[in-house]
Amino acid sequence: MKNFNVILMKKKINYEIEGTGDTIVLLHGFLESLEIWDYYSENLSKEYRVVRIDLPGHGKSDVINSVHTMELMAEAVKTVLDKEGVNKCIMAGHSMGGYTTLAFAEQYPEYLKGLVLFHSAAHADSEEVKKNRDRMVKLVEQDRLGFINNFIPGLFAPDNIKRFSKEIDNLKNSAAQTSKKAIVAALKGMKERTEKISLLKNITIPVIYIIGKEDSRIPTDVALKQAALPNRCSVLLLGDVGHMGYIEAKDETLKALKCFANQLFS
């Protein structure tokens, strides 16, 4: 595994590469870092080149702006791929990473061979959700660590919170390294994101939706309706799983991603 960084708008974007061959790009979600993909990179890199990126303000990447739009994050991803000479890849994004993946697909479709939406979706925030984002910003500004500690357990299915207590503590400790400025920039960027429903209707590459039946962030019925839009779309519907299938159903989701890559790169 090798660690690198690239400069975008005079700011550092951190990323890691493991393995050789066709490329799989893994994008983390809100309050996460490229480290969430350790298990995936270790396994997938036996057959593929795995590129993991710390999105702006997360992990070891710098804050770029007061608002990190999904388009700005997609530009950061493109900057990494261009530096590494990647002109075709499968891109998988968890939650906010999925929003970034969709923004990337809209702006730079020629780079993509397929995309995977890990507990993510193509609709924009409703007015109610936008108001909730604003409330989150205020909470972060008042008590950043308190917000993190309350937010993360709620991403898991209720019955999984005790089961994955160690993983939850690790996520909290990692998220605690994310600055107030970075958290606010991401929240504002997600609030401003535009819908990508029309993109899904017209997309020509294969798509996978990974859906948790107990996901408190992306309702199952909403995700299933969107999964019906692309011309070629597979669905992995996970029972007893919330928003964190890469932890709650680690082996099943890894298998789905590996099969998807094997099909597209065979």
C-alpha cells in the first residue's frame, strides 16, 4: 500500500493505492475517511488496483472551501485519477461518497465503467432535511464532539449498536479528528446538492444499489424506486442492516462489489 497526495486549489488531497490492474475507486461518507475501506482494499487489491481517497476536509485531506459541494468533491477525485493516469474505473461511494460518485458521473462519465451506491441516493434534500442540516450545523458549532458522539450510533440498525460497539467507538475516534470547519462545509455541500434522478434514467453503465432495510437515512422504498431507473441496475437488499452495510454486512457487501468488478472487468 502506498500513500500519496495531490494538490487542488493549493490544498492537499490525501489518497492511498493498493494492488495493480483495473481500478476500483472507493469513496467514504460523511465523518469518515479512507480507512473505512481497509478490509475491502486488502481483499480487492489481490485482483485490482484500489484507489481510496480522503474527500476534502476528511481524513488527512485539507479543507478547501467553506462549502464542499459534491461537484468540488468530484473534482478532487478527478484530480487524483488524472495524476495516477486512471481513465476508466468502477467507483463505489458510501452515503456522501455516493453523492460524490453521482456528481462525478454527471461531470466525467467517460471515466466510469460502473458505479456502486452504498446506502446513498440520487434525490436532493427535501426542505425538511435542509432545515435539519441547518440544525446540525448549529449543533456542530456549539458542541462538535457531542454531535459526533450522538450522530454515529444512529447510523446503525438498533439491534446492531451493541454488537458493533467497538466499530462505533473507532468511528467516533476517527470522526473526532474532523474539524468543525470541515464538518460544516460537508453539511452545507450536501444541503446544496442537486438531484441526479435524470442522470439515473439516462445512465448507460451498470449500477448497484446497496440498501439496508433499517437505514434511517435512506428509506428502503425511496432507494428501490431509484434502483428501478437505470437501464442496468442490481440491488443488494440487506435485512437487519442500517446505513453502515460496509460494517453491518461486511462480507456480503464485499462479495457484491467483487462480483460486480469481475463481471465488468472480465
